Amino acid sequence: MVMTSNRVNEEFQLEFTLKNLEQLLEWNGRYDNKLLIIMGINTAMLGFLISALPVFIEWTCAMFWSFITTITALAVSFASLYLGSNPRLVGPEKSLWYFNSICTIKYQEFEKKFLERSFNDHLKDILQQCHRNSEILALKFKYLQWAYISLLISVAVWVVAILLFRQ
């Protein structure tokens, strides 16, 4: 009876931990979708701004400052998107669940280590993956927040710049 109870508990722990990891990996997809939307808006705004530029001799001080502010805010947004999407390859060194650790050993060694591992070792490895993915996601969404803020700032100044350039 105790053996069965422990087995059920282990299966529950494994299922719950894998579900947690799966959910964290889904958040990466959500981040990517948001990144693509902001990247598209940034690119469209930049292209439209460049197409609206008058000859430099005709620029006023207000045109210059609205242009510089818009470009700076868009640059911060682009940089934030880059920093958030830049792959983070540092992870648990001896993990048999982390792709960058797995690829450092030959398949036969990976298979042997994987099959010889205890349940608790596998569970701890997956939990490390959950923790590491959480750290990466927190950083990604921090940069995404900066991208949103700088996009909002750039929109406000971009509108002014476009109005000034179209006079």
C-alpha cells in the first residue's frame, strides 16, 4: 500500500512539474507574439517617419528635437526587444533536460545517464528547468515592458514630428 501511495505521489509530482515547465515554455510563445507586434509597429513608425522627412535645410528646431526624441525612443524600444529576445544559453550544467547541456555529451552517454538517474534526480532537474525558465521569462518581460514604455513615448513624439514635417 505504501509503495502504491509513493508511486502515485511521484507520478503526481512529475506530472505537476512537467505541466509547470510546459506552461513556462508557453509564456515564451506569448512573449514572442508581443515582440513581433511591437517590432512591426516600431518598424512602420520608423519607415513612415523617414518617408515624411523634409529636406534638412527646411528643418526647424522643433522638427529636429521631435525627430531626435522619436528616434531615441524607437531605438530604446528596438534595443529592449533585442535584449529580451537574445537567447540565454546559461543553464544547469549537468542537466539531462536542458538542451545546451545535453548537446555537450554523446548520445550513448546521455542515454546511459538518463536511464540510470533516480526519480528524484529527474524531478530536481526539471524543477531547475522551471526555475531557470522563470528567471529568463522575468527578464524577457522586463525588457518587453521597457519596449512598451518607449513605444508609447515614441508614438506621442512621432505624431508631433509627422505633423511638423507635413506642414
